[in-house]
Amino acid sequence: MRVLKWVFAALLLGGLTMMWLNRAVVVDAYTTEREPLDFSLDGLDLEIEPEARTASPFAIPPAPDTRLTSLDLTSAGPGPTPERVVLVGGTSSISGTVVGPNGVVPGAVVLVERHTLDGSAAAEVGTDDTGSWSISGIRGGRYRVRSYLPGLLATETIEVFFLDADSSAEVSLRVVAPREGPVVSLTAPSKLEVGNEQVVAVSVGYDAIDQDGRRILAPSPGLGVEATITGAVDLLSASQVTTDGYGAARFGLRCQQTGPNTLTVRINGQSFGFALPPCTIAPLEASPVAPDESGSQDPAGDGSDGEGTDG
């Protein structure tokens, strides 16, 4: 019995000794990353792709770059641009100034667009305290350049030009404020026909500049428009109409006789006059005459064939 105890103790001590001597191998087996092995399943060879390592969803993104007053794209890569068109990667440049109603405009945005048959690519650059801006490291080609101050000023005329490779261009841009007061326009048929009921529409809006620097006509819904017509025209609708969601007020009318006519609308105390299309007589529609299927002719209308007969 005592012999068995000594044998068991010797085996236990030997096992512990082996584990101690090989401890590095055991730790390495549980900590070292290894590439997964290929294996075959029912004749199909499958390869396990290594797990993709993605950024932490809680990582704080870097702060966006502030808009530069001078932009150098010489070393910039082409980047993702629509329809495979790139703007950067050349040795050309464009510079200029932005001027507004009160002089130079600091902090304005200049949009530079390069257009090709495959699409376009664009970059933005800001003006400095003197209203100056520049962009370099761009390719040659056809360019459109405009400027704006969001919601306040926008380019009066968009500059379009061709920029040669390895060249520079100087572009001066002028920005203006939206027009004050309502902008009123008339939509009417090309002609008004006597006796027929027809409709004309008066559209009311305000000149505005959106956040992308585009000049737009913002409609004015719910606005009262009072109409007065001079001439031989009857107003079939109410004389005062409220503009709809598109800023349009529609009036029905009918000409009593030919001649010119005018339409005057009054909006918020302001009057706007328009010349209506002249009233004309509607053309008569002639009814087609069915041909004589018998092929006979009766010019006299008396049943004869038009030729004389004896006795």
C-alpha cells in the first residue's frame, strides 16, 4: 500500500514538472493568433476569410476642415467625384475677387465646377478679408464659377470659360442681394378667342437665395390678388382671388369682341399692369364634303350629266 502511494506521488510530481517546463507552449496555444485552416465539406472546398476589423462605433470622428481662403490641390488625390470626372491633378489655377453692393465680400463661398462630356466635378473655396480667393493644382477644361453668401448675396452672372492646361485665369465675381417687393408674372394663352371662356394666371413670388447660393423665386401662397380688366372682356371669376400653394391666382374671362385688352392686378397696395393677348375671332371649322361614291357627276344639280340632249 505504501509503495502505491509513493508511485502515485512520483507520477504527480513528474506531471507537474512537465507542465512547468512546457508552460510557454501552453500559453502560446491560447494567446497566439493563427490563420484559419481550409477544410472540405462534402466535396466543397471552403476557405474561411479572416474577420474584418472595423473601427469602433464609439470613435469620435475628426473635426471637419474649416473652409480655406486659398486652396491648393496639387498634392490631393482625385477623390470620389461623380461620373469619373476629376478636377484636381493638374498645374492650372484660378483666382479672383468677389465684390458686392458695398464693396469686397469676405467670407463668401466660391464654387468652381469643371464640366466634361462625362459629367462634372466641383470644389469650394472661401474669400479672405479682402474678398480674394484662389484655387490651384487643377486640370484644364471648361469651367463654371459662381459665388454666394448663403441667404444674403448671390452671383449676378455665372462666369463660364475654358481653362488651358498649365495656365492661370483671373475671375472677378459680382454678387447682389435679392430684389425687394413681390415679383409678379402673367401666364396666358397665345390668343383669346371671342365667345370662348379662357383662364389666365398671375404668379406672385419673392426673389430669394437658397443655402446653395442659387437665385430662386419663392412662391407667395395665401396672398390676395385683385384684378381689373379694361377692354371688351368679361371677368367670369371673382375680381379678388387668393394665391394657391404655388403662388398663382387664376382668373376666368371671355372676350366680347376683337381688340387689345389690359389686365391690372393690385397686391398689397401695389399695382402691376399686363397686356393681354388680343381677342380674335375663332376660325370656322369647315365640314368635309363626302365624295360621290357612284363616280357620276351632276354639275347642274338637276339629275342630268351636264350635257345637252336633243328634243
